[in-house]
Amino acid sequence: MDSDGTFDFLEISVEVNVTSPGAFVVEIYGLYDSTYNYIDVWGENYTSLDVGAQIVCISLDGPTIYASGFNPAIVSSITLYDEYYSYLDSLYDVPLSREYLYTEFDLPPASLTGVIYDNGVDVDMDGTFDFLSMTQHTTTYMSGTKLTRTWM
């Protein structure tokens, strides 16, 4: 949490029992709210670990959680790999220590409002449209230059 009073990240600490020291990767894919609405967020930590029970921390992006509109309560999957990304172990549907409100996390820097403006453009004045002109309304929460891409 920084000085704005909301979380930048959700940090999840995972205990790993190491029997041979080395480099390992712990990945988290997704969160669920209490009714299993999926929150599409991901994080990993590549780290060297000694023998014994070790704690590995993974940070999940706060604005991504906020944008989902769901309150995270459950980790969808936690996967452990060796340094070559060979699968070692996994856990599914792991409850968090508490349910978080999505509003406890930072806002994304911008969001789509759902408002668009469109009109056909007849450049050569032949009575048919040559292309479709569209404008998308975006709400920004932070100052700076923004890039918008459109695929049709």
C-alpha cells in the first residue's frame, strides 16, 4: 500500500518444502470471489531456495483485481516448477486469509466507459460509405499520454 490508501498489489505468501536446494518458480494463476467468479490475474516468483520450509511471495496486480469488479477470496491455482519449468506440484482453490474488496485496490489508469460514437463517411460522394468512423470514450485516472488501438 502506498500513500493513497489502496493496495498496489495482493501479495500471497506460499510455503514450499524444499528437499534439495536450487532454483524454483512459484506461479499463481487467477483468483475467485466467494461465488467462483474468475479474476484473470497472474504472477510468479523465480527464486533460489535452501532445504527446509521456505516462504515465497507472489504479487498480483491491484488494478487488475479492481478492474474485475469481484472480491478475491480464493486462489485458483498455485503451481511449483523447477528452474527449467518442469512441473513439481500444484494446489487448487486455496482460500485466502480473508475476502478482499476489489475497491481496496488501486484503480486502473484508464477504463472504457462503454460509450462509442460512429458514422459512415462518404469521401468520394458516390452515395455509399467508404469507411466507418468510430470514437471511443475513455475515462483516465492518471495524467499522461495514452495509446488506444482498434482492430476491425
